[in-house]
Amino acid sequence: MTTNNAGKEKLLSDVKVVLSDAEDLFKQAASSTGDRAVELRERAMTSLKRAREKLVDVQESMFERGKAAARATDDFVHDSPWRAIGIGAAIGFLAGLLVNGRR
């Protein structure tokens, strides 16, 4: 779990850096003219494209993990239906206690 959190933190940090760099490049491009402005805009667009690709990769990875978790849950419920019912009932009971205790 900590590896997953570290990965999320690194991705978030990377995206922030890329977006900050792209913002700086766009600001420089706005004050520049000619070939320099075109070059700065292209570098900014490349940075944004890279950030977008990273986010798409993470989205796909999380989607696959979610599908795997759903499959594992489905297998567990089919293999041990009474156990799954018991776990669901226990969670419902605990949730009821928590809700009732707050009143």
C-alpha cells in the first residue's frame, strides 16, 4: 500500500512540475516574438502532452487494478457465499452501530 501511495505522490509531483514548466514556457512565449515564441509554445505543448500521457497511463493502471479487485471479490462470493453474507451482515451491523451511536 505504501508503494502505491509513493507512486501516486511521485506522479502528482511530476504532473505539478510539468504543468509549472509549461506555464512558464507559455508566459515566456507570450512576451517573445517570432521563432523564439514558436519554439517556446512547442516545448510547452510537448510538456503538456507528456503529462497527459502519464495521467492516461495511471488511469489505465487503476482501471485494471479495479477490474482485478472486482474479479477477486466475485470469485470470493461465488466460492464462499455464506461467508460473504456473514461479512456483509457484520459490516451492516457495525455501520448501524456507528450511525445509531452518533444520535
